[in-house]
Amino acid sequence: MLHLPLVHFGFGSAAVLRHVLADVGVRQPLFITDAGVRGSGGLDYVLKAFGDSRVPIFDAVGEPPTFAAVDAAAGTYRAARCDGIVAVGGGSVIDTAKMASVLASQGGSTADYAGAAERITKPAAPLVVLPSTSGSGSEVSPSTGIHPAAGEPGVRTRAPRLMPVATICDPELTLTMPPRLTASAGLDALTHCIEGYLSPAGNPVVDSIALGGITRIAAHLERAVADGADRQAREAMMLGALEGGISIGKGLGPAHALATVFSHWPVAHGTLAALSLPPSLDLMERHVPGRMAAVAQALGLPAGQSANGFRSLLERLHERCGIPLTLRAAGCTDGDPAALARAAEASAVNLTSPYRPSIQEYEDMVSRIIG
Amino acid sequence: MLHLPLVHFGFGSAAVLRHVLADVGVRQPLFITDAGVRGSGGLDYVLKAFGDSRVPIFDAVGEPPTFAAVDAAAGTYRAARCDGIVAVGGGSVIDTAKMASVLASQGGSTADYAGAAERITKPAAPLVVLPSTSGSGSEVSPSTGIHPAAGEPGVRTRAPRLMPVATICDPELTLTMPPRLTASAGLDALTHCIEGYLSPAGNPVVDSIALGGITRIAAHLERAVADGADRQAREAMMLGALEGGISIGKGLGPAHALATVFSHWPVAHGTLAALSLPPSLDLMERHVPGRMAAVAQALGLPAGQSANGFRSLLERLHERCGIPLTLRAAGCTDGDPAALARAAEASAVNLTSPYRPSIQEYEDMVSRIIG
């Protein structure tokens, strides 16, 4: 019903990394990151707080994360005789580290485990994560999504053993996120909170957290986009992303079904989810008005206005940092709405949605999202 | 900032015990319980769900839990060559099992560790708890309180390694709680949510959970007292207790300082905390009206009326099941208000209170609580 890693939170909290690793018995951690986090100084910041920069590092995680990168990370782990993993990065880095932690303890290659959670039979190598973006929620979820190759759809795996043992949320690491990444990641977190809250699974503790996350993100996302150095806004967004990551434990809904079928287009996942949300909310306002009233209240909007309010938010973010308002505006026009609708309707996330759209409703939504 | 065990929740969830133990590698668990839970059939219910009744059992936990009982439980653990512990019971059983899990892995006796968290240097034996009351919140907290002997004040110990690895909240186990225990335990949980929420420590995720708990308990406590077989109310109270246990991670306040100094009197801890709350809330309504407005809203009361509303709740519970309205009514009259006030003012929980009462204010509160 509820499973969280040990969470440390706050500016400067990276300083507890050494202590956290000692507590779980890790002496030789492999640091997994990517070139962006290395270039921005994020990895240096963590290593300085850790007090040791002569550590094994794997930084060849790409976007999206691939089977090959996970296999290579596990190879580095073995070569350096590591006994635990520290992930410093966004969702792709964390997802890579999660699957690498399975390979590290159980052997084999990514292809053996991706989408086959039942094959994960041993405890994974201890994993501590320090997110550098505020969006994916992967820092508090037992899920990972890895792509067989860069151009192919991701394969999701969800298993209790993929949960990090500890998460250190230091908003300092997010200060260098550019506005458009801040917006797309923040929208991802907001969709997690909203779809998680709407999911009818009986988990009222998570419902409270999800509503808190919606309120927090609605109040701080535009501030964080407008001024990346706004430390209060960065802290709130990091917390909102954490709340979003907890919320998706309840389930997701149509916006994520749609984001997934559009995932072969080169648009950030958060933006895809955000573009998919307004038409989905239109349906929800008709079919589950009670739960939607709570969402509207948390968003600071009148009841029945969540979908419109979300569209207005997207328009303001479009003005501010170029978040696209349609997929066509992002250059994506080659979709077959009927085929995409069928794929969305077949998604497992519909099982946790409070209303299951028909194929026709999905096709209407697809057409509106493409624009 | 946030650390929870794996939580399973719901009627029938005891059935996952076998799976949860296997997942953490426990093959020979020691079951710790007390005579009450054994007599009510609660232990049998768990063993039946577990699928094996030929297990080592230690059932000599008293009220309050003592050093001697913990030491004896650890002796049984060693004699039966156990490799993990399952606690089935209320706060006293769970607290006993927590300290026994330390002795089981590190050796020594309770006196070596009680109040000396820094001496807990090894991971404790894996502990899975199944609460049989809805009150203490010990099932999701890293604290334990053990008494050197039955007539002596408890010694609190708080350490990350005292956290259970998993908590299975099966409301079926609470159906046999008599009305007065339901009331005192439920009031304990309510004070945890209220004082945790009021504590100014910056943990908004827990704030959301605490407000959820206040709302839930306010809506279901009297129903659970009136009809112990009301499964919906039992489920809500068990969830509220869990939320209270999470809330106290933020800190407590004057009501718990007062409950502690009264703890040598033979009145349930939850009742002591509940009697201490109205005068404390009077102070809070003057000094932190903003936070108290949120508490009042969650209680379903007008702003500024939390203390009065709480008194009314106590009066109704007095009518229904004999919860005392003053300590004098419970036969406790031998206190020295000035000495009790000094002891309360010296309590560490004042450090996490949004307003620190003076000794004079504490003395006024003590006099009102004694009545």
C-alpha cells in the first residue's frame, strides 16, 4: 500500500550521502550520472559533499536510457568491484541505476529483466539516488523504464526490489535546470499528482499527499520557470516531484496512456503528459465530478474548470519558455489517430483510471493533442 | 525527513505475512504478543493466515512493557534459533519487539540500549508488526518506550534501526477492542495527528498526512466506539493511527509533555494525552491561530473552537464509555502541580512545539487536567 525509501530533503542534504552509504554497508559505490549533470557541476557538488572525488563513475547514460547503457554501467560496477550504486541525475539516470542495481547483484543483462519483474529474485545492490530534476518521481518509485535502443519504446519494469534504499533530495542540484526543462519536468510531476489522486485505488494517505503536491506545484511551477534561482520555488518543486512519485503508486490514467503512445516523438515525456491532460480532464469532469472538484480546489480553480485552468497554465508556459501547445507545433504530424487511440485504449493504466475512455473518445483526444 | 516501513493495509492483509517474511529472508520468526491478544483470538487469526501455528511464541508482554519482558523475549529468540520477529499486538507488544530485535542481533540486555540509541550499532533483526489496536502509531515509528519495572516511568529510545521492516495493518485484528480501549487509543492517535501537525518542523508531506488523519479520526472515532463491528470505522481508525504514527515523526508538543509527567498514574496513555489537549489547544489558538485554523477545519469545527470541540468530544466519549473528564474523576489526586509543571516544562517535546508554555502556564494546565 505504501513503500518509501528513507528520504532526506533540503538544501545541503547531499552532505548525508556518506552517512547513508555507511548505514547500509556500502564501501565502494559506483556513481552513475550523465554528461549533462557532469557538465553542469552537479556531480562535482555531490562528490564534494561526499568528501571523496576519486570514485568510480559511469556517465554514459543517454536520453532515453537504453539497455546498452545499463549493461555497460553494470560492467563498470563489476570491474571496479563496487558494492552499491549512487545515482545523480534525472529520471533516465535513476532508471538506469535501478536496473543496473539488479544486474549488479544477480548478473545477466538488461534484456533478461526488462518487463519481467518476476525474474528479479535476489535483493538488488543498495541504491541511493540524488535527483537533479524535479519531475519523474523515479526517486521514490519501484518502477524503471528502459529502451531497447534509442529510437524504440521504453520497457517498463515494476518490482519492490527496484526501490532505492534512500533518496536524498537536495534542491541545490536543480538550480541549473533551464526554464523549459523546469516546465516539462514540473508538468510531469503535476500530472503524476493529478492522475494518482484521481485513481480510485483506496489509498487515502497517498490521496492527501497527492492533493498537497497539486497545491504546491500549482503555486510554484511558474515561479521556478521564471527564476531558476528562486530557492523557495526550487524546494517546493522538488517536494512536489517527490509527492508525484508517491502518488503514481496508486495508479495513472489516460494522460499517461496517451503520453506513452506518443513517446516515439522527440518531445519531453512531461510535455507529452501535460498536453494529454486537458482533454482527459474534460472527460473526468463529466464522469467523476466529485474527485475533480478536489483537484480544482488544489489547483486554486473553480470546480469544473480544471481542464481550462490547465490549458491556461500551458499557454503561460508557452509564452514564457516555448512549451508547445500541440504536437503539430512541435513538428510531430505523422501519427495515425485511429492506431494511436487503439494503443492508448489497450494500455494497462486504464485499469487504474476512474473512467475508462472508449476508443472513439481516445481518438478525439489524440486529434486534439496533435492539433 | 520521511522514513516508513513497507505498509500493507486492509481487511485480510495478514495473509501477506508469509510472503513479506520470505522477502526479507526470515525462515524462523519469533512471534511476540501478549495474553490479551492470545485470548481474544488475534494471534490465532494471524497464525491461520500465516499457514503455520507451530511457531515459537513469546506472550509474556505486560502493561506497561518492561526491561525484563524484553530480555526474556530475546532469550526465547536465541533458544528457538530465530532469525526475525513478528509482533502481534498493541503499542506495548510492538515496543517490546522493537527492543528485542536489537538484543537479538547485537546481544546484551535492555538496560544497555534503553535511552542510549547511539549504542545500537548493528542492524536489528528483521521485525514485521501487525498492530491489534489503533492508537500508538508504533507500527510506523522508530521509537520505543520500555519501563525498567512496571511502576517506573518509561525510557524512550529513538533510532532508525528500531523501525520495523514491514507493517501489516489488518483491521480484522481490531474488531475485538472494547469501547473504552477504542476510545483511549483513538484519542492517542488524534493527539499524534494534531500535535504532529502543529509542530513547526518543515515537513509538508507529513502535514498533509496529519490533516488527513485528523479528518478521518474525527469522522470515525465515535462510530468505532459505538459499534466495534463497524468495519468501515475500524478501517478508518487503523489508518488514522498509522497517520498519527507518521505525524509524530515531525515532533510533539505540550499535551505529550503533560501525558508523560502523569504517566505514573494508572490511566491509559491515550486518555492522558487527550485530557491534556484542550488546555494546550487553548494556548495554541492564541499563539498560532493560523495553524490552529487548519486543525479546526480538519476537525469540522469553526476556527478558534478546537479546544471546545475537543472537550465536547471527550464529554460524549465519557457518556458512551466512561472516558474520565479529569484525573480526579479517575481517582488520581496526589500530584504536586508545581513539580509536575516543572517536569513538563523540561520535556524535550517542547523543542518541537509551535509555542513553548511557561512554567506558570504549565501549572495552570496541570491544575485543569487534575480537575
